[in-house]
Amino acid sequence: MPQYLAAVVYRCLVAGVRTGKPDIQVQWHNAENKQSVQETIAAQKYQSYKNSDGETVTWELVEIFAIEPFAPKHSGEEVIGFIASTQELGELS
């Protein structure tokens, strides 16, 4: 089965308030195609839990920056990347 890497951004909310610290992840997926990776990511429920102060912490999907086939051939080779302005990155939080 083909393998893909996805650059995905999640936003953290504590007690419903944005923290200003986006979580940018690179996720590895076995999937038939890019569309199925996108659907899998979009279908995931938010991660939520209570912190030590009893507040609900929630990580919500903000954006999928890139989905690329994962087939590295050389050490140090770029396997996934995206270009974003500082304004775009600032708006993620």
C-alpha cells in the first residue's frame, strides 16, 4: 500500500480560549491515495482532556498544509514541506 506524509496544523484551546501555540505535525499514513489521507485526517475527532486545573484542553484541526507520497531515496532528502508567510502562520494560533 502506498505511504504518505501529511503536514497538519492543530489549534489548542484551553477552556475554549486559543493558546496561540499551533501544533504542526508530520503524520505518516498508509493509504490508497491523497484523498483518502485527507478524509482520514478530517474524520478524526478532536483530542480533548482535562488539564491539572480541571480545564478542558482541545486540539482542533486547522489546516492540512501538504500531503505527499513518502518514498525517500537519499539521506537528508526533503520528504514533505510547505511554504507559508509569517502572516499565515500567525493566523493559525
